Amino acid sequence: MSHREGTVQQLDPLGALSSRPLTFVASTCVLAYGIAITMINAPDIDHPVIAALALVVAVAASLVVVVASGPRYAFVKRKAFILAVGLAFAGYLLSIISMWNRNAHLRGDWGPMVVGIVILSFLVYRPPRELAIAGILSAIFTGFMVLADTRSLVTEIPTIVLIITAATPVLTLSLGAAALAQVVIRSIRRWGLEVIAAAKAMETELHAGIARSVQQDRVTILNRDVVPFLTHVLQSGDIGDEDRARALAISESIRSVMVAEVDRSWLDSVIESEGMARLGKRAPGAETVHDPDRLAAAMTTDQRTAMRALIVALFSHDAFDRQGLDIRLDRRAVLCVVSVRASFRASESVIRQYLAAYLAILRIVFIDFELTWSRNTLTVRFFYDEH
């Protein structure tokens, strides 16, 4: 993802993913509504083949929405939105052509409703402004289509009323989708600001807790190694070569522990805590994570959350080989690249299905995403800016 477009999907990726069933429902509604109206107005259809083709094209528009919003893609792009709305209008036009000489009351024009449903399907995937613009343009095009089809009308209702009636479904659904998307986006952003404020309020307390924890670790080291050694020296009243060697070993041990603590990143802590939770012992975070330039610290909050969720999901799976986990962070030109290699004692299809939601989030919060599978080993690679 190279930029933020202000969509619900980008602000709340997991929520957008969980709303996919509504996308399927909308697609089903397009097909069901089109078929029902076509069957009701079968006597007015001059060209059944064109009418059937119109339904096929409308269904294709729905399929574009379903495929574009799938977890295999980072986020729904503008070209998918334009394609879906364009196909919906193409189906609408074919429907009009199929009843060109006998559409006496415009009652068989299911196009405006279908176009509106297609635009509504993009509620969480495209910015509210695009939804509104698409709705307004669709309403204008609908008006032109009604004007083009007035020669076969037998009703005395004014043409402007017919235009308003035909344009109302698409305009209502699209503007309603834009308004709802705007409300959701504002709520998510307001919630984010509240979380940041709460985090800042807790920062001082967290720092104090960390300081106490570090102090306790140092005291433990002193009580375990240093104090007994000094007690021995005081009791013996003499320092020999053996004491010097032991003092050097203790100092090197303390130094190595302190250096390891300084070099340990939040990513190491996640690995170690998951090892403690799943295995009852600390996983070797320093051996699993290779980050010589400390690039993990450059990840945003969303990226850290997605990365942490992936690690937790890996450790939670029974078929995961915890000894085969390897995480590497490097620089590539102006970007940081993360490579995660994990081994499983399970088939590719099982693991892909299990990790589908987590991989979908990674595709959204990071710039580029690559996935390969070889010999029961999953490798994912993604990039981000170094802030």
C-alpha cells in the first residue's frame, strides 16, 4: 500500500474483512432482483438473448466486487470500482435494448437498483467521496437512458417525474453508502485519538513499571552471582588467581546480559513471550529475529499489531514447527523488507486457510506483499517505509 485513501478498509482492515459476507449478500441480491424483474416483465421483452446477456453482465459486475475484495488482494482499487459500476451500467443498457419497442412503463428497468447495489457493495472499500460522485454520475446517466427510451412509453406521467423515479434508487443507495462510510471513518478516527490519549496518560506509569522490572533483574543477578562472590572474598581475606578468573567471568556474564537487553527489540519480546505462553519456556528471540539495523522500531502501530498477530497465530497452530521460525529485517533501497519463514507439519491449503485473515491484514498495512510455499515452508515478504 503506497498511500492512504481514507477508506474503512484501510482504517479497520479486520472489520472490512469480516464484512465480506455482506458483499456476497449484495451480489446475490443483484442476481435475484434482476431475474425476478426480468421474469415479471417477460411479455415486454423483444430480445430474450439480450435480456439474458444483460443479467450475465450484471452478475459479472458483482463478481468483480467479490473478487476485488478478497483476502488475496491488499485493498480494493479504484479501477475495480470503475469496472464494476461500468459493467452494471452495461447490463442496464442491454436490458433497455432488450425491451426497446415495448417498454411502455419503464417498469422492467432493473438497472438503477442494480447499479445502486453495486455502488453500495463498495461502502467499506472506497472513499465516501468516490461513492457519492459515482452515485451522482449514475443518476445523470440514468436520466439520459430514460430520455432515450421515452418514445415507447404510453403513460401520461411527465418525463421529469419518470427521470426522478428511475434515478432515485441509485442516488439513494450511493449517497446513503457515502454517508454511512463517512460516519464510520469519523468514528474510527475519533476512537484512535482516544486510544492515543489514553496511551500517553499511561506512559509515565508504564515507564516506571519498566524501570522497576529492569532494576529487579539487576538485583537478581547481583544476588545470584556478585553477592556470594564478594562474601567469599571477604571471608577468605585474600584474592587469588581463581578469584580473579571468577570475577572476570561474572563481569562478562553481566555485560552480556546487559548488552542483550539493550539490543532486544519489541519483536524479540513477542517471540519470547509466545514461547513462554505456549512452551512454558522462553523462545530464543535473539536467534529467531535477525535485525542488525534495528528496523523493527520503524514500524507503525498498525504494522506492529499486524506483525504481532501473525506471530501469535503461528505459535497457536498445532502443526507449526517452532524451531523453524526465522524473521529477518533488512534495507532494500529506500524501504525496509521483512521476511518471515515458518515451517509446518501440514498441507499448504490448510495453512493458507488458517492464516488467510492475518495475511490479508499484512497486505493492507504494508506496502507490497509476496508469498511463497515450498516443502511445507511458508515464506512471506513485505515492505514498509522507515519512519
